[in-house]
Amino acid sequence: MSPGAAAGSRRAVAPLTTTAEGAPVEVRRSARRTRTVVAFWENGTAVVAIPARFTAAQESEWVRRMLAKLQRQGERRAASGRRRPASDAALAAHATHLSGRYLGGRAVPTSVRWVSNQNSRWGSATPADGTIRLSDKLRPMPQWVIDYVLLHELAHLLVAGHNAAFWKLLEAYPETQRAKAFLEGVSFATARGLAAAGGAGGSGGLEPEGWPEQDGWPGDAD
């Protein structure tokens, strides 16, 4: 055994020699590591460190687990670092992306813009001319909430009302129910002047967004 073998010998794992993205994979066995398994990136290589006593089957299983974990971590970092659509042009581009991903590209708005004059709705759409408007009170909220409101209005370009066909369109978006609950909670709190409502999206000062009695959701088409 070479002097460095006990501290951390290196060899490529088979058959997982690359990650799903094509990056090389390296397994490091260590006699000093008895229970824990770790994975990290090093100079573009996914490194998985395992105990030296692991069998080939254990190695294969744990390498797969840890590569999946690295992938999930990367996806979360990418999502958290994604820039918000601040301008109207960016919002329109994002709407096109969401329409393609969740609505098969069928909803094609003529314009999408932020507005400051909507005090009773989070968003609105006019199917007749294909325009969509989002309240700028959404800006400090989580991106998955903004995406839901934008998808809600995109769906209105295809189905004007809130019937079964409309809600069927939103089933593809995984955060639909969560976002609806979030917005309902914000409306409940702000309508009663609760200070906690201002912190829901990371900044204070959200004015009450009323829920129209006719349909219970501030996102009807104009």
C-alpha cells in the first residue's frame, strides 16, 4: 500500500464515471472514514468520499445517492439565484417561458406589464386583446407565487372563467395550491392590518388586496 492510500486512495467509479450533466466522477476511499459519506465538487469533478470498508455494491449505491444530492443542491442554488423579471420586457419574456413549459405555448399575450393601480387584484387579463397586468405588490413575494399569478392570467387567455377547464390548465404547475394558500394568507392578514403580512414577501407595506366576492380570487379577466 502506498503512503497515501490510507489517507484517501482515488479511483473512478464504474459504471457512473460521469454525472447526468457529463462531469467526471471520482470515488475516494478512506480508512479513516468509518461511517460518513460526503460529496463535493473539486475542479469540475464530482468527488464522493466513502469508507474504505464499503463493498462494491455499497459504493455503487452511495455514489448514486450522493450524485443525486449534488444535483438537487445545484438546482436549488440555481433557483435561488435566478433573477426576477423586474422590467415589463423581462416579465413578458418570462410569461412566454411559463406558457411554453406549463401551457404548451398556447397562451400568447400581446403584452405583459407591471402596474401600480390594482388595489383589489393580484393580476388581470383581457382575453379580447391578449393583455396581462400584474400588481407591483407582488414584486417582493417569492418567485413561485409570482409565477402562479402570471400562469393564472395566461390561462385566462385560453379560458375566461374559473370553470373546471380553467383549473385543469393550472394542474401542471406544482405550486398552484401552495401559492393560492400563500396569497389567501397575505390577503387575510393585510385586510386586518396585521404587521406580519408585510413580512410575507420579504418587505413591508403591502396594502390589502381584497378578494372579489363574485369569485373569491383577485385574478379575473377584465
